[in-house]
Amino acid sequence: MRCGEAVAGGGLLLLPRGVLLLLGVCSALSLEIKASPKVQAFIGEQVLLKCSFKSSSPMTESLTVDWTYRPLTGGQMETVFHYQSVPYPTTMGKFKDRISWVGNVARGDASIAIQSPVMSDNGTFICSVKNPPDVYHNIPQTILIVTERGLFFQLTSATLLSILVFLPSIIVVVLLLVRMGRKFGVLKEKKKSGCKKSSIEVSDEPEQTETDSCLGKLRDWCLNCVDTDEEVLY
């Protein structure tokens, strides 16, 4: 018998203080359930529907967990999963062979997982837990939204592994090319400035001293003088 029914049935025989006591007992026996208000899923990828609960009574084999579902387009609620000591996934409907138990009642976990979700799975899920005599609780609702994942995220594990393996090699090759380019660029600059000689380079041509330079100038002046005298004589 529910608390409300007990109060309604014996309200004429109970004193006001007794009514308050009965209501206090019902409140103490209530369950507390928490669930995600909204879950984002992607087509073909497993999605987890989390549900946790706290009970004031010890866990027994009488504890039950029920998940119900209603499409976003509306309609009646349908039970898609039941648990009592062992899981009982639905054997009919759109979720047949696609719901698995991932919870642990000893830890207050009543979560389930949906395999290969599709967009038609969009709807409202309700997690209900009963642990007699603790059977009264809030009714949290989880809205499931299934969408297509973007192209960027559609990389397979093999593709990601290949990228991780080859990326360091590509970086090393690029660095070597940059280094070689800089090295050849420096050599070209040195060749262009070949007119300048290093301080350690030795010239093959004999060095001309200041004396040779002066003698050369004097010789040229003398030759000019001789040419001038000959012109005057003629």
C-alpha cells in the first residue's frame, strides 16, 4: 500500500500527529535518482545513458531497474530494459539486441548502453528504481539526441595510428631540407662575393712593392720626355 493510500484510508482514525509521523516515514523511505537531462550521441557509436540512485534500504534481490522510452514525435512509453538480479534487455521493438547493462546496483549505478544508435532513436528515456520497501522516488528524464558526426571525426583508428607514426618522420625531413637550403644559400653568397679574398688566402700573383711602382712611373715619364724632344727636332 502506498503512503497516500494509507493516509486516505485511515485518515478518519488517525490523529494529526499520526498523519505527520506516517508522512515522515514515507519521506525517509524515498529513493533519490539522478540522470543526465540530455545526452548527445553519434550515429553508429555506442552511447551511455547514466543513472545513479541512493536508497535508504539495504540492497536485496527484490531491487528492480526499469528503463522506459518515448519517441520525440510522441506516443506511449514502452519498457526497453528491465533488471532484477540479472539484466533483461527487450526482445522486441527497435531496441532489440541493442541495449546492454553497464550498471552496478551495489554501487548505486543503473546505467545502460545503446549500440549503433540511429536518428530515429531520438526520444525521452526514464530510469526507474525500486528497492522495497524503498520504492518512491523522483522521475528524472533523459533526452537522447542522435546526430551525424562531422567528417573530421570520422578518422579510423588505423588512420590516426598512421599519422602518429609518420608525422615525426615528416617533421625531421622538413627540418633537414630547411637546413640544407640555408647551407647552400650561404655557399652561393660566398661565390658571388668571390672578388674578396680571405685573410688566410695566398695570392698567386707576385706582390708589387712601392719601389716598383715608383720606378714604373719614372720610366713612363722619361719615355714621354724622349718622344717630346724628337718631335721638336723634326
